Amino acid sequence: MNMPQIDPQKTSRPSTQKDLGALVEEVLTRGVEEVIVKDELRKKLLSGKKLRLYLGVDPTGFSLHLGHAVVLRKLKEFVDLDHEVILLIGDFTAKIGDPTGKDAMRVPLTDKQIKENFKDYKKQASKILDFWKVKIRYNSTWLSKLRFEDILKLAGHFTVQQMLHRDMFDKRMKESAPINQTEFIYPLMQGYDSVVMDVDLEIGGNDQMFNMLAGRTLQKAYNNRDKYIITTKLLLGTDGRKMSKTYDNAIYLNDEPNDMFGKVMSIKDELIPDYLELATNFSEAEVAEVKKIANPRDQKAKLAAEIVKMYHGEALAQKAEEEFNTIFKSGGLPTDIPVFETPRVNYPILDLLCDTKLAESKNDAKRVIEGNGVTIRNKEQETIIKNWKEEIKVENGMIVKFGKRKFIKIKIK
């Protein structure tokens, strides 16, 4: 099927009021969970008034995935409509730790960890945002200067009952799990960001609603005006759980094309509609065409090709699809397998998997072995490794396959 392709970095400006209306409606609906207050915000956007809006990101990790891309792409839509857009780096709030969705207290991060995590954020986010048009600000600029009396004043706008109403706090109380005082302060700090930047609108994931409502309350109290809120839908990981490094189910923006293609192909079939809506630039008509394809595998092939093209370009997307078909359709091997050189003839399998970087850790290696995910191919014979205590006899040219998509070729020095 021949579908028009769309460059994620290029969106044409509306030429007529009708075009603007269609774009505004898409901004307020596609991938959106909730809008506060929708009718008022629609009128503001249609009026041509320039809004100031922001997305806050706490650098608690160093890799952005497709789940993060959902909100970044929503932010880009406002860039394309020429609004004043801010990407706020929560270098201060990251020290407290957002309690959202956490069953236990976060471990506080140091300044060094925060700086290290953020180092690659901008490079990854540049795959979506044009930073010539986006301002970057850091909330340590103002939050680090708050006095104790300022914090008391902020806290005075909320009750303990309001804080305890949050799902994760209620759950922890029932389980007698600890709630740190700093976790109560987090929404106040995030809310104060809205006050200082005096924004019209905040964008965030649907798990951020409580924190964004805190900003709305403080914007009314301090600046005597309202703040609109847009929350985006949650894009689940490949296995249907929340996208997270912990679950090894995330598709990262800096994944290699072959890995990205393979991961998209591995998503559960029921997630295809969400990925089409949240992770691609396909129009509604194009999405409908993909959904008409009878075989879910072929639907995912269209989806994977589009996503890889968005972040790596059309040529690499086509190459990744060909590589995937070679491995999974034809039972072949990748055309370019990394080589691991070693003088060893006998190698404990856990050490081999870790030394070749196929596994992130010995626990990771054990998990994949126990799932029958490690095979050794030698002289056209393929053997599944069943015992993680096993010692492998290494031979020149031997190929180790780890999981569905990782390969290494052994070369004896």
C-alpha cells in the first residue's frame, strides 16, 4: 500500500481559517486524554492569540522513549502554530522526585546524576523539537531561591486531605508504606513553575494531572488568572505494561533502526491502534487504511517502517525492514553482525553474554536463558542454551543469539 510520508520536522502553516480550525481540533483531540478547559482553549487558539506554554521534564533517567515522545510531539504541534513554547528541565524537582505512579519513595538524585542524565536529553528531543523555536529553562533558577516562608505560603493553598487524595498516597497508606514529607512538597514546586513562567497552558502525561492542577491553583492565587491543561494518553510498552526500562519493554528514541523496527514488530496486537495514533504522523485516513489490513503482522510492518523513518530516515527504515524480513521471515542472519574477539576457548555462558554486551547484567542473562532466548549457531547447527551455569566451548565463527534481535559473532584471537 502506498501511503504519503510525512517528515516529523516539517508541518506547513495553515493558509486559511478553515485549515487553522482543523489543526486546532487535532491539537485538542489526537492523543489527548483530557483538556481543561477545552472550549475556552479552543477559542483562544482560533483567535490567533499567542500562548505561552510548557512541558516539564525531570531528568531522572538518560534515555527518552516513545512514551516521552507523545508529549514532545504534542508540544511540537504548538511550535508549528507559532506559540511560545518552553521545555522546562526540572533540575531542582528531580532532587525531590515526583511521587506520581510510585509505590515507594524515590531515591533522591545528586546534582551530578541530574547533569549526567540531562546531557543527552536535548540531542534526543531534537529528533522531534526544533530548539531554535523552543526555549529551555531550568527550575533550579527560581526554586533554589525560595525561602522557608515562601514554601509555607505555597503550602497554605492546599490541605493535607487534598494531598492524601492522590492514588499512590492512598495506596501506600493502606499498605503502611512510608510517605515522605518532600513528596507532599513536589506538587507545590511544580505548581510554582507555572507561576514564575506565568504560562497560559501546561502539557503533560495523564499521570501528571494532580501536579498540573496544583499549578492551576497557584496561577489563580498568585497571578489572578487561569491556566489551561492538556494531558496526553499513555503509550504502553511492547508487553502492554507501562513503558519502562525496568520492564525491558521500552522503545527508545536512540535505538538503532534495526532494534527499533524489531521492537515495534514485537508489540502486542491490541496496542496497534494506540501506536498508530500516538507514535506516528499518519493522518486519520492513513490510520484507517492501515487498520483495514487483515494481518496484524502486516499492520505492524507499516507502523514500524513509519516510526523508524521518523527518527532515522526513509533509507534506514527500508533497510531495517529488509533486515527484519531476512531474520524473521526467512530464518536468516543479519547482514552486519558485530564481532567479539577473545583468546578464550572455554567461556561460562553468563560471562560470555555480559562481556559481549548482549546482556546488561548476569541477572538479565539468566532471565533470557530461562526463557529459552539464548542460542548458539555453529556450522549450521543451532543449540538452545538451557542451563545458565553452562560453560561454552568457543569456536571461531560461532554466532550467539540473545533474545529475538541481538547477535554476536565470535572470533578467536
